[in-house]
Amino acid sequence: ERRDNFQEMELGYTEDMAKKEAERCMACGCKAADYCTLRQLAAEYGVSDTPTKQVGQLYPKDKSHPFIEIDANKCIACIRCIRTCLDVQNVGALSFCYRVAVPSYARSLLDTNCESCGQCVASCPVGALVSKDRLPPLSEVSTICPYCGVGCGILLGTIGNTVVSVRGVMENPANRGRLCVKGRFGIPEFVNHEERLTTPLIRKNGRLTEATWEEALDLITNQLSQYKSDKFAAIASAKCTNEE
């Protein structure tokens, strides 16, 4: 409906509304507890933890997405996720509704044009948008995403030899912290898979047997040296690095 005046479309909080809003569950017992910017700033500036009367969850959690969990009760209305999704990713799967960030038109995230890149999760300073399977890592290792030849810089969060989280490296010129769905959510699945190949395999007498890298490279060199010029062909994969 077109308006013919400049009055506010949405009025600010009344005192009663502000008190009710403060009663939302803002507990830090969540998957973002180890990197929550709000908690870190509260500790830095010495903000006291004053208990309030909590009325529980005002908004139901959205767990319909395979990788992303939305808990609007922890949203602080910074709209970082909305701006990132719209201005950086050019998608616009999130919007501001009921004074919190939710999927566009208050639908399930699966019913939007979400590309599952997880940039909203990376930009959220609290636990309103989190990765479903993420665990707080004990250490991080800097490496390059193996999924394609772009060369995106990533930090693998690990607990022992298990990968539990992935985040982009802002200083890497290839991606500037941005990742696709494979890079952000696909790596732990195949790296931690029990059937993952960790050593080269050489076919001997019709059966694949484990070998060292030296044996595998020597075999490849000897085999390829038999073919010259137009007799040589290769099948490449999108997962090959630029060096390969």
C-alpha cells in the first residue's frame, strides 16, 4: 500500500516491548560459544551477566536445512547475514522479519534460493546461524581447499586427527574468506570417511594393492615413457589443483 506521508513504517520499542525482548533466551550454551563476538566483547568491556526472567524460546529453531541451523532467539539484529547474502553473494535468501533475521518471507531456508554457501554462518557474530555438525576445534591448520583448482584458502579445525570445522581465510586472494558449499561443508565428510584412500594403489595380478608414493610415481613414469606425441591422452578432474 502506497503511503502519502513520512511517518515511521515501524515504530521503535515501547518500554514493555523492550522488556519482553530482553527476556529472549540469549544463553551462550551453543555451538558458537567458542567464537561468539558478543560474548568476547562482553568480556572485553567487563559487561556483567545480569540474570533476567527468561520466557524460553520465542521463535522455533529451523533445522530443515542439511547444513545450517537457524535459532532466531539468539539474533541481535545486526543484519550482517542479510547484507552478506544479498550484497556479497547476490542471493538474498535472508530478510528481516519480526525484528530478527529469518529466511525470506519467513519460510524455511530450503524454500528459498539459498545456495548453501554458509557465508551467513561465517558472518553471524552470535549463535543465530550455525553449522549443524560443527564442534569447537582444539587446533586449526591452514591449507588449500582440494575440491577444485581455484585455490581457496581454508582453516581446518581439528580435534586430534578428525576435521570438525572449516572456515575461509580472509587474507587469501583467491577467495577472501568466501567458500562454496563443498568447501565449507563437504570436506569433513570425505576427510573423516572410514573408506577414504590414504595411500596409492597399484594393480598387481588384477588386484589393487597398497604401495608407497615412490613406487606409484616410478610406475607412472615408466608407463608414460612408452607413449610419445599423439599417442598420449589424459582425463582431468575438476578436483585437480593448478599444479597438477
